[in-house]
Amino acid sequence: MTYRTASIIAYIVFFAVVLALPLVLNSFWTNRVAIYLVYSICAIGISMSWGYAGILSLGQGLFFGMGAYMLAMSLTLAVPENNPVPQLMLLNMEPNAVRDLCCVTTGSFLWIPFRSIAVGMIAGIVVPCVLAAGIGYVMFKRRTTGVYVSIITLAFALIGQLLIINNQPLTGGFNGLADLALLEIGGFEFDPYGPSAYYAVALTLIAVILLARYMLTGRIGQVLKAIREDEARARYLGYDVENYKLFIFCVSAGVAGLAGMLFTLTSEFATPSLMATSLSISMVIWAATGGRASLLGACIGALIVNFVGSLASESATFQPVWPIILGLLFVVVVLFMPNGIAGIFKAFIDRPGKAERLGGAKLAGKTERSDKAELLVKSELSAREA
Amino acid sequence: METFVIGLSIASILFMVALGLAIIYGTMNVINLAHGEMVMIGAYTTVLATKHLGLNIYLCLPLAFLVTATFGLIIERTVVRRLYGRLLDTLLATWGIALILQQLIRIHFGLGLFGIEIDGLGSDLQNVPVPAELQQAIQLFGANIPVYRAFVFVTALALGAITWLVMYKTRFGSQLRAVSVARNTAAACGINDKRVNMLAFAYGSGLAGIAGVLVSGFKTVSPDMGTPYVVDAFLVVVAGGVGHLLGTFASAGILGEVQSFVATWANDVYGRTVLFAVVIFILLFKPQGLFVTKSR
């Protein structure tokens, strides 16, 4: 079995399991797993920009949070009591302000388009993309690279979080937006605890994986890998490095925004904590655990870390130890398995013993020595590729 | 004037944290996100020493330096040592260490699991008693200046001076500078670069520990207090120019004052927002930082 066949089988098994899960789960766990799948989508976003293009964004939470807020704003306005003006604004307005969305609090007119659910849903992807385009344009045109990109995106996420907390009359401040209406499209209601929301998340996840895989196994993916390995050389070969980076950075932000919207759908709230540094860095760790350059790996990494995490936080003995285990996981993954679970899977499929047997049969005419040399070169190459 | 003095004390703390980070990042090219936890451990050392040993805050300064330097040494030996040359990975691994250290404080180094609790640890907020002479205020140019803020400022200056002496007047300092400019050449000339790494990491951590002692005097101490410091300090380091003592000093000063003035004029949140915005602009238009180390 080649690695390619094995990974196709892995994808199919994963999709089948994801689609079959609601049949065996109760409503509580359906909701939990739906949220983990949302985190998986975040991890895919990280894997696209970090794993393929080497852009480590520590501000992914900003885009995630933006997506969540966009949909949450629409769903806030969908609650009857929040018309014409959301409760949170009534609590924070000046005593004699006009009770209309145009001017009840400073900037409240920004909410007006969100009366339409469709606008909220489109904005959930478009706003993070546009924001990322702005940040990315300035960063990449100035040829900011490596760790500076991480720090700048981290700083942007912190600014976003602070601004949202600070503008309480507009954003609900520290408490964020809660008590949302259920999302309803064409008379069909998405119940966060039922299979409807679950399948919305699961199908989005599968679509994102397939589209990302289609995109990244093609030309774009190859160029991005080239940029990751040696930016100067890729530029010298005539590729427009900045635009490629900008493109994948925006796509990854859009994916995070999409995940944010699905988070609102399944959790029914949006708070500034979604933009916290710790969540942004956690996303990177999910992707790293699963395998940074593998879309499916990143996905599974997010699922496993979150699932074990929530199991641990339910047991009284493990709850205090879990952050330590998580911390150790960071260290162990980085030190000993830089390619994560996907790397282990790949090593298992391509394990030397088997290759030797196969190779021995195919290359009967060659000496054992040249076989070994070839294997060495092969493993060296695959290690480099990974 | 009061704003200026508050700015100076913010800048002093930033400077002490950033100095350690600058040495670590400049010499070893390691991003130590557990550096904020060194501040936290320094603060907890103060809490424990004042509670259980009856030490005052002055004696805590060298004690916290030793404790955090030891922690730094252990981290370098066990984890960071294996990650040289993998910049982004050091960032992730040290974040993991930071999580572990925070949680260790929360669960009383694991003793909490067995029902043993140490007074001064745990997830609660802690306060440190400040000696009476530091609680007063002095009049200077018609402004009230809290003595404690002045004490922080003087300590930071003294540490800056000591670090300068260490870096430029000792054998270790010249080895350190040699390693940070050209590691392999330095190693070929007979400098034990592994040892230099180890000591530099410990020294940098120790500086953060001292900053922790000083922070504990005017802020409540909690397990997650360190995280904001490491982000701010890192911004200071990159804005000032990596591996440049004077750059770190100047950018800590500028950023501390900017934060303080905007915070007084608007509020704390805008203070921090403007701080980040300034750093982003510096990085975008002067990616090498304000001061560039000449290299050949």
C-alpha cells in the first residue's frame, strides 16, 4: 500500500466516522463534537498558512472571533426583544438617546446591515478576509517574514480583543453577545444540540478539507511549499511571492471566519475570549499535534486534543493536571514529533522493513547495498518534504 | 509630571523583562514565551519569602534572581537546548512550559492534589507587604512622586548598568557577544558556546525574576500575571533592535511613556492599543528595529 492510497483511505474513513457519529451520540455529545469539528476547521486554516506556506499567524483567533461576532450580531437582532434596539445597547446608552439603531450608542449604525441574516453570514467570511488582506498587504509588501509575522498578527489580535472589550455599548464588552436566536434559513432551524447544526458543521468541514486539498495539491500548493523552503529562490524563479502569501493568508483567515460563524451556531455566544492569545496559540498546537503540513492530520489533532481536554476537565482528579499535560504535549510534540500524528502515520505506512521487502522484490537485480542507499535517499527526501 | 513618572516605572519594568528576553533572543535566537512566567515566579518567590521566611523586599531581589535563574537553567538544559535553530518551534515549546509553570503554581507544585496547600500559592490573588519607607511620596518639581516608583526606576537603572558591565567588561560578556555575532566562528576559536547559552539563558531569566519582585510591590500576584509582560517585552525587544542593549533601553522608555500618556489621556485599553500600533509601525517601516547592530 502506498502512502497515497493509505491517505485516501484515511480521508474516507474520517469522513464516514464524522458523518455517522450523530447516530450514536446523545444531544449533549452531538453538540460537543460539533464544537470540536469547528476547532478542526480552525486547525485546517492554520495548516494552510503555516504548514504549506510557513506563515505562522498567532492572530488566527482574531479572524475566528470576527466571524463569530458577525453571525452573533445578526442572531442578536433576530431575537424579538432586541428590536428595534438590542438590550445591551439600551443598558449602555445615554439617557436621552434616540431609541433607534442608527444612533442609540456611538457607532451603533454599524449594526444596521446585520438585520439581515444573509449579511451576517457573508460578513462572517468577507470581513476576516478583508482584514487579513489589509494586514497581509502591509506585512508582505514590506517583506516582513518569519517570527515578525507571528508577533505582528499576535499584536493585532490583542488590539482587536481590547477594542471589543472596551467598546461595551457597541459590542457587549467583556460579556460579549449571548442569548442569541437560533439560526433559521428558509424556515429550517438549526438546533445546536440536534443533528442539524452538527451536519452543517460536518459538511462544511468536509467541503473545506476537499477544497483545500484540491487547491494545495495543485500548482498553488507547490509554489507555496517552494516559498516556505526558500523564499528568495522562489522569487528569483519568477514567482510573485508576496501575492501567493497574501492569498493563502486571506484564505486561511476566511476559513477561520467560517469556523467562527459555526462556533456561534453551535455554542450560541460570542465573547472577546475567542480572540485571546491563548486560543490563537492553542489552534497552532492542535495543528502541530496532528501534523502541521497535513490537512487531515491538523483536523484530527484538534479533535483529539479537545476531546481529551474535555474528558479531563470533567474528572476531578485530572482537571487540575490537564493544563500540565497540555503543556507537556506542546513540548513533546515540538521536540519529538515535529510532523505530528500525520508524520507517525506516514512513517508507519512507509516503514523501512516493508519497503525493503517490496523494494527487494522489485529491484531483484540490484545489490542490497544500493537498495539501502536508495532507501536512505528516499527517507531523506521525504523527511525534507515533511 | 506624575504621568511621566508612572511612564518611567512602566518603562523600567518593561526594560528589565525585555533585557533578559533580548539577551536570550539576541544570543540564542530563541523566543522564550515562558519569560513572563519568570516574572511570575519572581513575584511568587517574594510572596513566599515574605510570608514564610520573613524576608523584606530588598533581600528578595537577589533571592528571586537565584530562583528564576535556576528555573531558566533547567528549562534551557531540558528543552530549549534541543531546539536551537528552530525559531518558531522554540516559541511553541516555551509556551507549553509557560502553561506548565502556571499550573504548577495553581496546584501548589502538585501537593494540592494530595490536599497539602502552601500558604501563598494556589490560584488566589496574593499581595506583598511593602516596607513603610517605600510607601511614602516625595515632592519633586511640585509633583507627588511615590517612592516605590522611584525605587523601581533606580533598580532598573542599576540592573541596566550591571548588565552593561557584564556584557562589555567581563570575559563572559565578550564570549556572549562573540557567540551572538558568529556562533560557529566563536566556537572554533575555543569558546564553549553551549555553556554561554546556558548562562545567558539563566541570567536573562534571573533579570525577569527581579522584575517580578518589583511588580509584586504594586500589583496583585496571580499565576497568569506573566503573559502580558512577555508580549509587551517582546515588542520592546523587536522595536528596539535585536541584540542592542541601548535599543532595548530606548524603546522600553519610549513605549512605557507612550502607554502611560495615552492611558492618562484616554484609558488603559487605548494605552495598550496605541503601544501595539506604534510597535507595528516600527516593525513595518524599520524591520531591524530602531537601533541596528552593525554586522559585517
